[in-house]
Amino acid sequence: MKVPAIDIAAAAATLKVLGNETRLQIVLRLLRGELSVSDIERELELRQPNLSQQLGELRDAGLVVGRRESKSVIYSLAGPVQERLVTALSYGFGIGGSVPPSYSAAASPAVRLRQTHLGAVFARVTA
């Protein structure tokens, strides 16, 4: 099977943005759902100036989007591509469990085979 071509420079830039502890913390939290800036600040125990800078970096990289709601700005992951990336990272680091739900042993071999062509796959070897 031929591996699809990707923009390596763009992929590396995205991973570089996620290489910052605070930014990684933010996107992992946003994987569970959108939050206002004040909620992010409180939940992750971040100070406003640093949080604003990190959210700006994530916005510039196209990883998160903000929308104004009254006097608050609500942040979420930018879309399904970003959600898949952050989900893959969370499972890759063991945060989300051992394997994503769609790759569970309950799925038939044919379903698992089709799913492997949808995006990144992390192998799990069992004895």
C-alpha cells in the first residue's frame, strides 16, 4: 500500500507547537470539550498572560478556534483533523487508555482493517 504524501514541513511545525507543555495540556483538555478562557485558567492553574500567549500560538497553528459568547471567549479544537491528532497523542501517551475505542477487540477483523486506512494507527502487540 502506498503511503499518502503529506506536507512534512507543516506536520513538523504542528508537532513543534504541541511540543510545549502548556500548549499540550490545553489541547488535551479541549479534547474533552470546549472551555472558556477563565475555565481553562482555573482548571489548568495557568495565569492569564501566559494562557493568552499559548492560546494565540495554538490559534496561529490552526489547532484551536475561539468564539465569542457574551463577554467570554470559548475555545475548542479547530476541527476533526485536529481532534484525531490530539486523540492519537492521548492514546499514544497512554492518557486515553491502551487503544482508541474504534480499535477495540470487539470490532471484527474486517472493521479493524477498514479503520486502519482512516488515519494514524498505533500498533498494540499482545502476548
